[in-house]
Amino acid sequence: MTDEPIRYPAKAPPALWAKIKPLARQKRHEPTPAEQVLWQRLRNRQLRNAKLRRQHVIDRFIVDFYCARARLIVEVDGPIHDYTPEEDALRQEFLEAIGFTVIRFQNEAVLQSTEDVMAQIEQALADRLPSA
């Protein structure tokens, strides 16, 4: 075992990357309605001039939205997450343990209270980005 620290965000090992990369690409091409609404508001540095990526691979996970400079992950939870709360909790714990902040929103919140969601994301970015 080496004493060298693991640097994150770590790329997936090559064999896993070969499997996860097409899945991330597919998810980018087939967003949920809530992801699509949010992406239209986050893309092209529209919020605090922050560069966000969608369906980005971090280690062995694909996160919905990711801002590297702020080390912020935004997750949009649909009905599938009702059946995987333990897995989601472990995933979030792992991501937070390696230095990310994870904020989550339900699909309904994104679709019905978009401005509130945007305000929360903007605040999270403001808390983590140096002032311009």
C-alpha cells in the first residue's frame, strides 16, 4: 500500500471508464424533464459565471450537475430515488468525504419551484466561489 494520497476527482479505472462513459453520454442525450429545465438555466455560465457540467463522472458515479471550481454537485431526484435511499446516502457520504458539497432537489421542486431551486444553487455557488 502506498502513502500517496488519492487525488479527487479521480477518474474511474480504465475498465470501468469504458463502461460508464457511454452511460454518461446516453444520460446527457436523454435528460429527464426536470434535468432539462435545470440545464437550460445552468448552461453557458448563466449563474454566477460558474461552469457546470451535466452527467459528469466522478470516481465510479455519474452526477447530474457538477461545478469543479466550487466543488459543488447538484442532484435531481426522481421516482427511482424513492427505492434507493440507502444507496443515495452512501454515495453522498462518499462524495462529501472527498471534499464535494452535494445539494439535492426533487423533480417536482425543479419543475414547480424553479426560481427557488435556482436561488438555492446560486447561494451554494456564492458560498463556495471567490467573489469576483
